[in-house]
Amino acid sequence: MSSGQLLGGRPVLRIASAPGGGRPVLLHLHGGGYRSGSPALSRPLAARLSRLTGCEVVVPAYRLAPAHPFPAAVQDGLAVYAELLRHGVGADRIAVVGESAGGGLALAVVLAARRAGLPVPAAVAGLSPWLDLTLESPAFERCAATDPVLDRASLRHSASLYLAGADPRDPGASPLFADAASLAALPPVLLQASRAEVLADDAERFGARVTEAGGECRVEMWEATTHCWQLAVDRLPEAVAAVGSVAEFLTQHLA
């Protein structure tokens, strides 16, 4: 593992399961509501994915709100992705992964790459992804008593700081609202969420929209888990199982 490097103008944590280059790369985007968090948050998960897939994992410290509101995080993620391409890593050897806000950011970055005329990566995986910053999902009421991590009030605060007046329906902030052509052009997507979390509907609604548009999106809804349980991969059996499914999906699609 190494840190203190720059990629796309941002500090990155780089994790490799073995020495040597030439391996596929996972661009991993951490969570934290776009206003907190760091690559260190994702280190155990990123390290496990590296071991399971044989990929190098790159976790950038993208800029955070309120000092750097939308679209700074998307710009940073896109800059890292573009530099990987410039360094000779083929798009078919890159996958983008993220948890919580990082899961939404992962899809926003891929949508931005397509708009910029860049080749899209081989696959995307979003873990408990935040895909709708309007916060209008029925899951906020349905799961209010079963989600010990998130609630509408905390996410409204995060969304307000990140958007800083931008439209929450902008697909760069809320990939759920991307047009059908953009959704159909996505690479294969895997989404995981807990049925008990307030973001449960984000995953299911996005999956339904991609499928309706003709794209490929697998949605795994897990029981008896909570928001971003995958981060506890070093101590929780359900996290081990979920991360194993993510690794299998990524390995299947990476060249």
C-alpha cells in the first residue's frame, strides 16, 4: 500500500495485492456524504477487493463540500480516470467502485466520461449508493426505524452543502435522473443495498431505470444488514459475502 502520490491532480491511496504493474485497476471512491471521509475510510474494503481480484486499487482524495461543492467531486474523479487512460490503462481494464456518496459519484464519473467522449470503463459497482439527492424516496419513511446510520435530515444537510444551490436532479449529482440513452450506454453495473436502509430505493429505482433503457444492472438487496456494511469486511461475515460477490462481478467483466 502507498499514499502521498498524485493522480489527476489529487492525492491517492494506491493498493496492490502483489508487486509489479500491468494489472487491471479499480478506481475506488470513498463515501462521506460529499462533505467528509477520506481514502482511509475505504482502505480495508479496497485491500480486500485488491486481494480478491488481483487489481490495483486507486482511492483518490477528491475535494469535499462545503469548500468545494458540486461538481468538484465529479471533476476530480473524472480527472483521475482520464489520467489512468493517459497512462496506458485500457478502459476495459478499469472498473469504478464506490460506497454511499462514493457509489453515486462512481456512476456520475462514468456518465461524465461518456459526455467527455472518453471510453467508459469495464464495469461499475455501487455499494449502498446515494443516487438521488432530492431525498424523495419512500424508503426514508419506510426504513426510518431500521436504519441506524442515515436519515433524511442528515442527508439533507449533506446535499445542501454539496449542491450549493445546484439542481438536485442534475444527473451529475443524482445519476438516477440521467436520460435513457446515457443509462443504456453504461457498462455493466452492480448495486448492493440493505433492505433496511433509507437508500434502499435508490438502488432499486436506478436498476429499474437502467434495465428499462436496455442497459445491464444487477441489484442485490441484502437482509439483516445496514448502510455500507461492506466496509466491515475485516470483521462481519455478511460483509465478506457481499464483497466476494462484488469481486466476482468485477473479475467477470475486467479484461
